Amino acid sequence: MITDQAQIDYFKKIAKSQFATMILDDYDVEDELIFFTDSIANIYKYLNYNGFQLVCIYFALDKSCYLSTLAANPTVIHSFENLAPLSGEKIVLEIKQNGEINVAIEYEIDLAIVRENGLIYTYEKHSETENIYGKTDVKKLIPIPGADSHFAVQTFKELDKALDYYKSKIARHSDCEILKNVWFDENLLFFKRAPEHRLRDSLTQFLKISLRNIEARPEQVVDRSHPVDIKITWALINRLALIEIKWLGKSLHTREKQFTQIYTDARAVSGASQLANYLDENLKQAPTYVSKGYLVIFDARRAMCNTNTVDLNRDNAMKYENNDIQYNPEFHKTRTDFASPFRFFMEPRYLN
């Protein structure tokens, strides 16, 4: 897993060792090769490369290979920050010696022509494959465990891994001091009244400990009136994550022993729409950041419960263990900035 700039520098060297000989033999361009690999790393600090199915980055060694010469009608990008809003299925970026980047979206260069006088790198999302092209040969970079690129700090992928761990190791059995205090009863059937802030605080604390080079802040405003539960910002790279938390199940009032809230899967579905709106508003406020939304569901649904229930058999206690929520719309399938929702089933104690 690549989590900081020092590791990027290390893995750039690892990548270079895999193709440097080929490039030097074919083109005899040592300084240009250094500029080329440094530029890929700089581009990946800003470009949402995972939002594209195919990314091609190249450096032309001859005017005949310029993107403008190839009739691509490119857009000129003068600042790396302006790469952040770009989106599409495929993208070509031509690195210029003066620091400019020529960009063509939904365009695919003729590799056979450009590789004669150009250094070419490609990233294919579906296979997480990185290739460097010589005049006749192609070097496929050896994958790094836990990373999708030799040239990028892992941000959202690192967050995915952390949430997955929290799901199985922490939330599943309420295995932290904060989560132990969200329950009304010793068998973990019902939440106390208004458990939201404790659920949020537990996850925030875990992410602060687990993720490197990040700032995790709870209750961050993304529009004029609504705060998102957790906002994560990475240092030295333009990535941020918005985490919206919802809980499902029933909460009880301590004194009156009556249900204060009953939330079903409809609560999760409405949370998805809420998060989508937050992402739209956030794009207006932070257009130079690559943002991603995460819907996190703390699922404490139990079957056959009323206010007098004190224990359950296994079937009723675990009925919703594998009951995934059906979302409509499915934002996680139609938007590249919306992660697949995380559902944390919180297991109760039950009778066999």
C-alpha cells in the first residue's frame, strides 16, 4: 500500500527498473525519462485516474507525435489542479516540456505511430494494469499489493480497506468502548435514544488511527444547512472523502421504555440520495478536489421485537445478517464519485 510521497518515490524507482533499459535502448533519452515518470506521479496527485477506464500519458520526442498534430483537437491544461474535474471513459494526456498538458477525452491515440517517437504509459482500470511502451516491446509493471499504481498515493483504496476492517473487527461485535455505550440492553437488541453521535465518533476515532496523512473531522458543513458526518482530507494530494452515516433498527427511551425511532432500509435509501446531493454541493465548493462519497450503514435490525423483548432466538436475531439493501437509484453504479455502500451488521447476543 502506497500512503505517502516517500513511498511514491521508492516505487517510481522500482517501476523505472522494469522499463528503463528498454527506453534507453530504444530512444537514448535519460533526462526525458526522469521527466516522464515524475510527470505521471504529479498528474496522479490531481487526476481522478480511477474514474476512467483507460488513461494514456505520453511525452512526444518529435513534433510529428504532438497531440495537436494527430488531429485530436486537445484542450491545454496550464495547472495540474485543473485536471481534477475531468471525467469520461478514456483520456489521453500529452506532457509538454514547458509544464503544460494537452488533454483529449474520449480519444484513443494510435500507439503504433506515437511509440516511434514518444514515451507512452497506459493504465487500464478493469485489470489495474500499467504498461510502458518501447518501439517494439511493452513492459507490464509488476503489481504492488494493495495498490493500483506505482505512481499514486492510495487514498480511497486505503479507506475502503479500513472500512472493511472496521466492519468485521469492530462494528460486528461492538468491540470498542464507544460502541459498547450505544446499546439500551445487554443483549444488544436496541440502541439507546439518538445513537448517531456515538456511532460517528467511534468510526472517526478508528479512521484517525488507521489512515496515514489524513485529517478526519466530524460534522463538516457541505452546503448552507447540512453537515456531512465525517469529512476526510488527505495531505499533499487533492483527495477528500465524505462519509454519511445512517443506522437501522430501533432505539428505546431509557425512562419510558418506548421506541423513539424505528428505522428500516428506507432510511439507507434516503441516505444515499442525501449523500449524492452533498457530493453535488461539494463539487461547487471544492472543484479542484477529487471527492468520493461513502454511505455507511450501522445495521441493528432484529425480527420480532417489541418494547418488552429481552432476548431472541438465532433466527430472529440474525435475520438481517445477510439482508443487503436494494438501492434505487443505484448511485454507486452510475457515479464514479460514489463508493459502494458499506453495511455494518451489528450482531446481538441471542439464544441458540
